[in-house]
Amino acid sequence: MNIYVDFDDCLCETGKAFSDLVYEMYGKLVPYEEMRYFNLRKSFDLTEEEYDALLVRGHEASVLLSIEETPGAAAVINEWIDKGHQVSIITGRPFNAFEASREWLDTHALEKVKLYCLDKYGRENFLKGSDFSLELEDYRKMHFDYAIEDSTTAFKFFDHLPDLNVLVIDRPWNRDALFPNDHYRRCYDWETIREIVK
């Protein structure tokens, strides 16, 4: 089986970390449970300049390495790998966050997973010549049986896989989402994901 896993807010608690970071940088208190939009600029009511600065700070290695693991994620993924399944982490993080992201995975016992950066949100130019920057045309040649995702904005990246089972991790910004079809299921924790994939 081939399994796609998004990084932020699937493997780790990025939304909670950014809520703290916005308070630290701007004194704005927006609790995690009140983050109603995947668009952080909208969730935190930031100016364009504040948002840009937040993304720069939020992708510094020290910040990325400090983000807590989503409970159970590493254990479930390692179970899949031990059973012979292929797991690919496909993140929308910029390519300059690759090294810190790889280090985070390694320190959380996820050394065996492959990590790819895909420009899901139009934030940067593609880094040519790397083995981790995934061009859209190459991504669309990949096949997955399951996808673990939190962002409804990323659902369009599954259009080429009509039979894909998408397990949507419950987050405040996707609670009102209408899913495209019955292949999408809301999951509240990694134990639920584990049982579905099993």
C-alpha cells in the first residue's frame, strides 16, 4: 500500500505552535480552537507584512524543531512501514525548510519515511535539481491508496486519484468543510486512522 501523509497538523501540531508564535510576535491572542481558517493571515487578522514575517519566523529551524508531534503519528507510521507499506510525507513547506523537517522526522523515529516538498499553495519557486522538491507533473504520476490531510485547500491534489481514501484529521479550520465525496472521512486521532487503514 502507498500512503500519503501531510506534515503540518497531521504529523505535528503546527497550528498550536503558530498560535503561540503570533502572540509572541504581535501580542495577538488567537487560541488554537478559534483558528477557523487554514489561511493564517485570515485566522490571525494579519497585514501582508506581518504574515510574511510570520512565515519567515515560523519556518526557521528552531521553530520547526520545537513543534510537538501529533499524538500517535510516529507509532502508526512505523507500524505501516514495518508491514511493508510505502509512506511518503508530502509537505507544502518551502524547500528551505527541508533540512529541519528531515531532522524533525529523524528525531521522532521516522527515519524511514520519504519526505517531499510540493508547492501546494503557490508560495515559492521550485528548487530544481533536488531529490525532494516534487514537481506537480511528477507528483501526479504517483499513486496512493490512502492520504492523511488536514487542509481542504490541498484536496485538489487528489483529483487524479478518484479511488483515493482521504482521512481528514479534524482541525478547527476544516470542521465546516463539505467533503468532495464519500472517499473522505473525518478522523479525530491517529488511533482511528490506524484502525481504518488496517
